[in-house]
Amino acid sequence: MVSLLGTSPSSILSCPRLSSTPLTSPVCFRPGNTFGGKLYRRIQSETKKSRSRHHVLVTNVATGINSIEQAKKIDSKESARPVYPFAAIVGQDEMKLCLLLNVIDPKIGGVMIMGDRGTGKSTTVRSLVDLLPEITVVAGDPYNSDPRDPEFMGKEVRERVRKGEELDVMETKINMVDLPLGNPEEGELRPQLLDRFGMHAQVGTVRDAELRVKIVEERARFDSNPKEFRESYLEEQMKLQEQITSARSNLSGVEIDQDLKVKISRVCAELDVDGLRGDIVTNRAARALAALKGRDHVTAEDVGIVIPNCLRHRLRKDPLESMDSGIVVTEKFYEVFS
């Protein structure tokens, strides 16, 4: 299952069929503006030289539904299908932190979540819907264009801005879209696709017996009476929502020292990370974490927390290496920052 938040106008995912069978299943989270419209999905299978490939094409097409009508539909849908509260999710701190950082700074580039089946990946991603802040969009624009950021403007809105027209704006809720994209047992994503995701979270099955019992009991409570269960976590949800809103507002004022920037780039260089995406994402994630903690400067501890998730999926794979890539990144971090 892949969950996309605010899909781009057109995105294509192509996964080759491999003979190996991984033990993990992926969930992808992409934050950003919601481009309204009907969603068309087409799955094609092609056979070429005895190799099978599955191509999934996802395209957003504009419709006549305006943002107000869309928001009403979203609210109606959410009330019909209660969402498990984010604050009620037990454990999986790494995954939850990566998701929160992407909500604070969508330009981090999303999260690829890999882990065992039945570990709450999709549930956790969907639970973000209650915490997502409202976004400012151009009123009446079917693509929910951002009135200030040209990167998230539709063609017509950009043209209006170029002509100097005044734009009417409104606040709207970000929509959550779940898209099933292929079978994870067909093989892992290729490196060039993994590199497109800002962060990578690894989710494991909870082994502690008491913690497993607590998770089962909480889920049973939710299934029995979703409304009452959600109300019991309302105060925690509100506090977390306020924390996110404050972090988003203060993010632009968070600074990172030049010395930390140099050390981040040293880690990337010594790990032989291709390109500069690793450097950029680590800087962004560290600033978002500092903002989440209510600070205006980044510490080495902030970098140490986020850097494994920013780099582990960018390392070159060694078939003979048994050590988790996240541990490799952590060891290099302590070597450079000590």
C-alpha cells in the first residue's frame, strides 16, 4: 500500500519483477499541496525478453469541483470512516518522527516506510489527517495552487500572477489519498527511485509481549467504539497539532551553524553518497526537528537523530554486507562529530 498526500500532477512508478522475495512492504508518504481532481489509475503489464514489468501510471485531472465543495466532501468522508488517532499509536517512534518532520517541512521530500506486514504503516500514515494544518490556496482553483509559491501553482494561476492580477485566497484542509501501487514481493525499489524520497523509516514488529498486548487492547477499544476512543485522545491530538503549527511558523527562523553543515557533508562524502540530496535533506530535517522541539538553532544531537533516516537508502548496496545501513550511517556520524 502506498499513501500519497498531495500528489503531483503526474507521477509514474515502475517496479521490475525480481526473483528475490523481501520481507518488507513499502508505504510512501508525500506531503504538499492537494491538487484537486479525479484520479485515474491504469495498470499495464508488458512482457519483453522474458522479463515482466508492472507500470503504474497515476494522473490527476482537473474537474469542475471547487475547493469549498472538495473540503466538504473530505469532511463528510472522514466522519463516515473514523481515523485512528496519531497520538494513540504505540511505539514506531522512528516512523512517526519522520512523518511529523515532513508535515513541518514538506520540502524534505516525503518518507519511504519499509517494514514487516501488519506493523501499522498504513494506519499511521492515514492517522496524520487529523494533524495536518490547513493550507492557503487560490480560491476557485481546481489545483489548489499556492498563491505565494510558484512551484505549487497551476499554469493559469502563474499566468495571472505574471499579469499582476490580485488573487483571492482561502484556507482549505489537505486531503489524504491512498493508492495501491504494485506488489512489494516483486522486488525492492531501484536506487534511483529510492533516492527521490527525502527520508527512509524502517519499521519492525514489536517483540515485547506487554507492548503487543497494549497495542491489541487499544485497537479493540477503537474497533468497539471509534468515537469514544478518539475523544479520549482529543487533548493529546490538540497539543500535537498546536506543536506542529508552531513549528511550521518558526521553521524559517531556525539556524544551523556552518560547522554542523560541513560535518554533515563530510559524513555524506565519506559514505560515498551520490549527489547532494543527502546533504540537503539532512539539513532540512535537522532544522525541522529543532523547530518541533521549540528551538531556533540546530544541535549535533538533532543531526544525529535524523541523519540515519536521510542517508540509509542512499548508500550503495553491498550484497556481502549484513549490517543495517542505518547503523553504518550512525557509526560514521559519531566518527565525524566526535
